Amino acid sequence: MRKYRIIPFQREYRGDIILCMLLAKEALGNLPPKFNEDLLDIQSNYFDKGDMFWVALDEANRVIGMIGTNTVSETDMWLKRLFIKPTWKRQGLGSALFAVAEEYAKSKGIANIHTRFAKFYSEAAAFYPAKGFVEAEKIEGKDYLRHMVKEINK
């Protein structure tokens, strides 16, 4: 089993998270090009808003995965930017990152964790139901979005 650690984001990893995200998106195939600008300033887009952003680091201290949170009310939180470097997929890293975010949500008294992804994210369509998420709505449009929710803290 390959070793990694999960820590709260530190500025020194900014370039590496961008590389990880781009590699993860490229591995998903023919996706529309879109850069997630919130990754350019994690401090103001996550920490300053009372949310979290974690990175998974390999033994060489390189970013191999990430996940962030966006709390929208006392009871609801969204997951953002769950990306895994392609060479680390299917090794439990996504589950480990989600577990950290879920524990954080529980500590805040969050009742519902939300996620939303486009139909072409087939890996997300398999991952989230396996973690207890259920379909909340389908948002029709050019990319057709799936909104899924997991109830916690019952």
C-alpha cells in the first residue's frame, strides 16, 4: 500500500494542486476546458469563509489529491474540488479525503453534505452513491448536472 498523508492546504502547494487538478481532468477524457479559479486563492475562497481545503501528499510531498468544503447554512455544506491524481486512483484516496471532509461536517453539526457534477463525470456517478449520497435533482441543460445529498448527524 502506497503511503500518503492528508493535511489542511498550505500556500506552498498552490502550483501542485493546479497540476493535480489538470491531470485529473485530462484523465477523465474529452471534457470541456474549464479552470477552477477558486484554486488560485484558497485562503480567501475557503479558509477566510470558515471552510476547509485539504490536500493529500505522497512521500515526496507532492499533491496527489484534494477536497474542499463550502458551508452554505448551519445544516448544509457542499463538497468542492475532489480531484485525485490519475496514478493514485482506485487506491482509497478519494474515500480518505471524503472521510476527512465528512468528519469536519459532523464536527460543525452539518446535517446534509451536497455535491453536484456534470453527467460526463462517470467516476463521480459511481463514487458518491457508494458513499451514501442519493440523487436530489437533475438539472437539465447543456451539461446536465446531478445534485446528490448525503444526510449525516442523525
